[in-house]
Amino acid sequence: MSVERSIMAFAGFMVLLSLVLTATVSPHFVWLTVFVGANLFQSAFTGFCPAAMIMKKLGVKTAAEIALNK
């Protein structure tokens, strides 16, 4: 799985987790959803994504790197 797909999966998981926590634990967990959405929005324009940086350090390859290795 590429970094790009991993980011989408991670963001989707975090949104679903925050919605479950909002419904079951505290309504304040809605702020986690806001944070994830804001981070996705700003990364679309700036290209800066902390989660992508962490995944790259963990050895996850980008789609371009995977395509070069084929």
C-alpha cells in the first residue's frame, strides 16, 4: 500500500473513530473530526502532512516509488 492510500485509510479511520467516540464517550470528540478534516484540507494545498512524514520514516513507499520498482 502506498503512502497516499495509507493516508486516505488513516484519515477515514480517524473520522469514524471520532464519530464513535463522540456518540459514546463525549461530544467533545467532534473536535478530532474537525482536526482531521482541517489537516486534510490544508495538506491538499500545501502538500504538508505529518502523517505522511511518519509513514515515510516507517518505510511506506509512495505510489511513484512503487511504480519505479515494477
